[in-house]
Amino acid sequence: MKPLIKTVPALLGGLSFFTAAHAQQESKRPNIIFILADDMGYGDLACYGNKVVKTPNIDKLASDGIRFTNCYAGSAISSPSRCSLLTGKHTGHTTIRDNFCKAGGLPGLKGTTPIRRMHLLPNDTTIATVLGSAGYRTCLVNKWHQDGFNPGAGPLDRGFDEFYGWLISTENSNTPYYYPALRFYNRDLKVIPENENNKRGIHDSDLSVNESIDFIDRNKNNPFFLYLAFDVPHEPYFINSLEPYTNSSLSDTGKLYASLITHTDEAIGRLIDHLDKTGLRDNTIIIFASDNGGAVMAPLEELNCNAGFRGRKGILYEGGIKVPFIVNCPKHIKGGQTMKNLIYFPDVMPTLADYAHAKLPQHIDGVSIKALLDGKKQDTDNRVFYWEFPGNQVAVRKGDWKIVSVKKGTKLELYNITKDPYEKTNLAEKYPEVLKDLEKEIKKSHVASPNWPLEGE
């Protein structure tokens, strides 16, 4: 050790310069918080037109940031949508293409029903891997839903440094809705004392924000990526207090549903307040989105959850895949903007990599929209957007046009989404050349999967 000390005095000055320069570079890179709702429809937020549900904190993120009106999820159902988000690929290329497998994957039970699920593979590069390689500390809070029935495919096995939440794959850990008695803290499954013996002492949304704040406090001197994936408002609907809707004219389901959203909005407000108090708010990008449209169990008509769009969760009409998408960061993004640009979940990975100065994997389907967020002109509309549910549903969007089929064996329908956003008038017979052109994109976009084999594959 002594000889080394004698040889480095001159080097220390250079090292100090390097450290200062490195710290300066680090300070320019924003922290990133991606907040994902579960089964929240495009119309569930006040800032997207809801007249009943109160969401003041999310609304303020929108009013002080950018509210996108043409964002699409990765799929119309949870696991494949999240896979698309995490890997930058559409469902013609992703490892996970539905919640359940037709073949392959691993067997397990949903209740008492035997099913198969697929999981993210080691060669699936996630956002966490990309940002982690660029020096970000990464954390997932709450819902993973990418492990299938494989306990070796959790968040810590796919790029995340820290994990607090629940998994599908581990026996007795699947207690997510909404007062969990058991919860993973990294790889340890721990008891939540407040919720033991069905006490319902702390709601999952509050627990998730507590864990998020703890992660932030421990990593505030390092750029961090927090993926906060709430359960709200996925059924079954449980919450202790129905305020502020107790005395409203809503149905019981409507009261529960609205209360879950408003309560989670309050939890998000607490997280934002903490960022303000710690001085991290200005340099933290916050993105809010939903994984797919409102579900069949939701009060779809009563609360207009899907804003009048056709379809719902599990269906590739607009109501199943069009979602809210809000981006907010005081230091980097000008507020008060509404953007109509077409974007979708595969764009998230390259965009965040752009902000983090991180290297992307090959063969992703999204594009970085950083230029758009920076206030520059960027054409994100004239490209192909693709979705599939193996064997029975497929959709392609390109510019004004969208083709879709939601049942096996039915003809493709054609809609001019710009003029007909509610998909009321099928133009397939009127514009056969447009239909044929988009139909070609299906063959270009679909890659065979051993877990969801199609006929002839």
C-alpha cells in the first residue's frame, strides 16, 4: 500500500478533476419515475375528461407537463403490455404475448384452474438493465407480472437492483389486492404486520409509496429509476374508506372504483411532495400511464372509464389499448402542453435511454421521443404500430388508418381513426387497397413464438 501512496500525489489532482467532471455529468441526467396504473381506462382521470373521479395530483402533473392524447399501451392486457413496456418491443416480437400460454411456458394454477404462463427470459433486455448499465440505481415497487410461474424470473433476475412487491410465481406471495399480508423485500418474503389476520391496516397504494420514498432517500445522491406499478384500479375492489364518494349517487362498485383511484392519487401527491422537500423534483422525470383500458368488471358506462372508445381490456379496439400518458419534469420539459402525436409503450425504453445516455439493445421496435419532449419537431405518426393476441386478435395502426380483428376467423376491419376515433364505420370494402397495404404489415411484424404457435407454424 505505501509504495502506491507515494506514487499518486500528481494523480490525485487529475482524479479530483475526473470526479468533479463525472459528478457534474451525473447531475445533468434526470432521475426517472415511471408510474403505471393497472386497468385504468383512458377516461378515468379528470385531466382526460372524467366528470366524477377526483385526481388533482395527477391532473397537476398533466397541467405542468405534457398530456398525450394518442398513446397506446403495449397490449390490451397486463403481462404482454408490461413486457412491451420493459423491452421496447411490440407483441409480434415479445417473449410474453398474453397472460396465459397455449404451449410452452410453465404450468401452474389460477385458483383451481390449470394454466400455463410464460416469463421474461435472461436474454430479454429490460429498461432496468439498460439504465443500470448507465449507472442508474433501479427499483420496482409492487407489481411485476413478468415471472409467470418461474421464481427465477423475478425483477432482481431481470435487471432491477431492488424489489418490493408481489410475484405470481411464489406460493403464498400472491396477495396483492389491496391489503397484502405478505410482501417481497428483495428476495425475502415478509409479513406486513398491519395487514396480518385480515386487519386491513395499510392499503397497498400507501405501502407502495412508503417503499418508493425509502428507495429515493437511500439513492438521492445517485441517478435512479423507480418503476412504481400500482394495482389500482384492478378488481377486486377493496378499500376501507369510500370518501369522498360515500354520499354520492354512484353504485357501490362505482364508489369503490372511484375511491381507489382518488386514494392512489393522494398517495402520488405524497410522493411528489417528498420530491419537493428533498430538492429532487426539478430534475426528476415523472411519467404516468396505464397498462391497458378499463376492464369488464369496472363501472365502464357509469364512469365513462374508456371515454366512449369502443372495446375494453382484452380487446384491441381503442378502448382496450388507448391509455393516458403524462410526462412531467420541471427542469427538462415545458409544461402546459397537450400533444396529439402517436406514441406507444415500445417508445419508452429508447426515450429513457436517451435521457440516461445509455446504450440500447439491438432489435427494438420503439423510437426515442426525447426530441418531442424537448420541444422539437418530430414525426412519430407515420410508422407502423402493431399488436397481436395469439390466434384470435390483431391490429395495425399507420397514420390515420387502423385495421383490427378481435375474433378468430373474422375479416379485418378498417377504420380511419383520425375521423372516426370510436370505430363506428368499417371502411374495409370502400378502401380495399388501404386494407391490403396494412394487412402486409401483419406478416412483417409477426415472428413465430413457441409459446403461442399459430396454425401452420
